[in-house]
Amino acid sequence: LNFNPNRYVYSGSKEEKSRLIREDKLPSTTTVIRSDLDARDLYRNAVQTALEDACAEFAYLERVGFVVDDDGGGSGSSVDDLVG
């Protein structure tokens, strides 16, 4: 892992990079790192929410006694058997 707090690689087009440099609007390294961390937080939150939803659905299905056959019908293995 190479981390340099004073340098990053701009991935936009050459024209866009030139325009940003001329207008002195090229983002700082700190801004780029903060943006990347914010994006990771948003992604982590989405994954965590989906996992919590799946766990809640699983708990509900267990509570109501839902069971599944090998062919996808009712009253066979429990949902826990399918997952584990």
C-alpha cells in the first residue's frame, strides 16, 4: 500500500483536469481522501442495512414456523438448515 498525503492520481479527462487547474478548482488530497472515506461509509451502511433486513426476515420466518422443502414447497427443512 502506497499512501502519500500530498499526491493523488486524477482519473478524469485531460481537458477536464486542465480546466480545473486553470480555474484553481483541483481538489486537495485531503478532500479526495475524505470523499473516498465518505463513499466507503455509505457503502458499508447500505451493506449493514441489507444484512440487518435479512436477519430480521430470517427471525420472522423462524418465529412463524416457516419451513421449506427441497423443491421450494412447505414443511421440509427449516430455514436454518438451508443456511447452515
